[in-house]
Amino acid sequence: MAERKTVEFSGDLIALADVAKALGHPGRLEILRILAGRACICGDIVDRMPLSQSTVSQHLKELKKVGLIRGEIEGPRICYCLDMDAVASAQQGFARLFDGIACCNSEGEENEKCG
């Protein structure tokens, strides 16, 4: 019989996986590009995308759920912007992950460039 594993993944790794999942659709990546450097009202984002308003809203919801964007109510509209602290945190998390991967050879041992 198989032995039950009791080790869990770290909270940082789970959070990074959640961000990766949220980034797993080209529409969400495009929304991040649109929001880079400025805030936008949902309707403005919809106008710039080849997706329906309801689909864009769902993508915004997923990006907001992982904290990459914030939405603030301005009258009858919601104005979205990037959460730059969350973006920087995700960037650093992915950099650490891929730096660690790049430092291993095919046998899983650290290679000479990672000394």
C-alpha cells in the first residue's frame, strides 16, 4: 500500500502557482499590458480587447483574486489599476524559481555557474 504524504507545499509556492494560473490566459496578459502605467475603466479595457464585456469582467475578477490588480468604484464604474507591489512580488517569485531551475544540471545537481 502507498504511504500517505504529509508534507505540504509552502505558502509562497502556492501563491506563486495561483499567480501562474491567473496568467495562463492571453486575455489576462493583455489586460496587464493595458493597465501598465495607467488606470482604466472596465469599459475602456473591453473596447481594446477582442472579448465580450462579461468575459473581460471574469478575467479582471481572476487577476484581482490573486492581487495583481485593484478595482476602485468611481460612481457607476470600476476603475482598475495594477498593484505594483504584487506585480513586483510575483516577478521576484518567478525569478527565484527560474534562477533555481537554471542552476541545476540534468541530474538535479547545481552546476558551476551557480556557485
